[in-house]
Amino acid sequence: MLLLIENYVGNHKDIGNGIIMPYSMDTRVNGQSAQLIKYNTITVNADIPDELFEYQGK
């Protein structure tokens, strides 16, 4: 079985400094929408605490 998978981006907005980002992504399989992701907020170059990258396992 052959599957055609396509990704479409849309609802582009200026997030500042002339940077334009898509606020929606639609993944389609054989023409049917399989996953739609919509963003409310996009932040670029945000400060991320180093603790988020520490190994949590034992």
C-alpha cells in the first residue's frame, strides 16, 4: 500500500522583527486530514532553564 503524506502550513503571522511563522500545520494522508496542529503563541529565543535538560532517571 502506497501512502501519500503531505504537510501544509498556514495562518502565517509576524512574530516580531519581520519574522513570519505559521500558526497551523495540517498533515494529510492520501488527501485526508490526519492531524491538525494550531498554535496560540510562538516564542523565539526564549530562556530555557538548564534543569529541563537534566536526566531524570536513575
